[in-house]
Amino acid sequence: MDDLIKKAAEDLSGAKNVTALTGAGASIESGIPAFRGKGGLWEKYDPMEVAHIDSFLQDPVKVWNLLIKDMKDVIDQAQPNDCHKGLAKLEDLGKLKTVITQNVDGLHQMAGNTDVIEFHGTFAWQRCMECNTHVETRHVDISEIPPRCDCGGIFRPNVIFFGEMIPQEAHWRSHQVATECDVMLVIGTSGVVQPAAMMPVVAKESGAKIIEINPESTLLTGEISDYLIKGPAGDVMKGIVAQIEKMD
Ligand SMILES: [Zn+2]
């Protein structure tokens, strides 16, 4: 792993334009549970029941009580981990321009990254379904469910529920930054969920080097990624940033 961390540090130092694509694995060390896979939220809940837009519209009280309240608890308290901090540091160093994320926890922005494309929207903000006012989730009063805006409208998380479209602009911009980067860091995502999974392919086809950081090999490993650094995202990013700082 140490040799690969050195290699990644060299590749990133030599790069002009780095993009990162992050998934659930980037936030696990911040205590955010994954949705998919073993131990994920969708083992506990049926997403079609608790996370489909039709369920929410039919019964917002139920969806708030079953899922959103718990997520609010977790996300209100979550702090960026060494993976988020490492990516923010890479931006400070003038290497990293854009983070594309499948996560909805807002932790990249909290860590300090300024250009974050959120494929699935953000749970860090709620919006009123009547007047479209946006309020930070941690400032929403949930003493009554569903929480309501001053106008009487119901608040909903500013995420993409199942049955809703990925925002066009997020899709279009990610495609563009994937085309323009010369190194893409793929962190904590197995490359299955579209359209995010397409971005490493787009970057690769445009000539970028793909550095994968995941605890296990994935569909991308050996196919799309140039190499895989196996390990927890926070440890690996911390190691890479320390190495880059040593080199400068
Ligand atoms: Zn309102």
C-alpha cells in the first residue's frame, strides 16, 4: 500500500486538473451508513416504501418518521473525516477542482471543497414544497412531524428520491469535468450506480489516469482504474496528502 500511496502522490503532484468521484465509502468513517450493500439501510428498509417520491407525497408523516428523522439525527452530528479533509487539502494545494459525489451528507462542503456536484442532491438542506424556501436540515424544527415552513408548506430533504430525475445540470457538468481532468480519484464507490459509474469511463476515454481507493476490488479494478489502493478512504487520503506535502 505504501508504494501505491507514493505513486498516487506523484501522479497527483504532476496533474494539472484532478477530479474526485466519491461514494458511500468516503463517509463511512464519519458514521454515515451506506444505503446499498451489506449492512446498508436498504437491508433494513424497503427503499420503495421509505424513499420513493410517491410514498413521500402520499404519506410524508410516515416517511419522515421511518427514515428522514433518523437520517437527520445522523447527518446533523456528522463531521468530515480524513478523506473529506484530504480532498479539501488537495483543493487548497491547487490540484483538485471538482468533487462529484453520490453522497447526500454535505461533508465535502463542510470540509472546505468549493465545487461539489451532488448527483443525488443533499440531505444537508430541506426545501419547502410550497414556496421553495431552503433551510439547513440541522435548523429544521422537528418537534412536529412533518416539519413545516412558515408558509405552512411541508419540508422535504433536498435529495433525489427514487422515482425522481438526477438533476440535468449535475449530469451535464460531471460529464464535462470528467472529460477535462487528467487524474480522477475514485473513492469509496463500486462503480455500479449510474450515472456516477459512467464518469470514470468518460475520464478514462478522455485520457485521464484513474486512481481507485476502495476497501476491496470492484468492477472498475483492472478494467477502468489504473491501480487500486486498498484501504479505508480516510487512512489512504491522509497518507497521500502527507506524502504530497513531503514532496513539495
Ligand atoms: Zn414555504
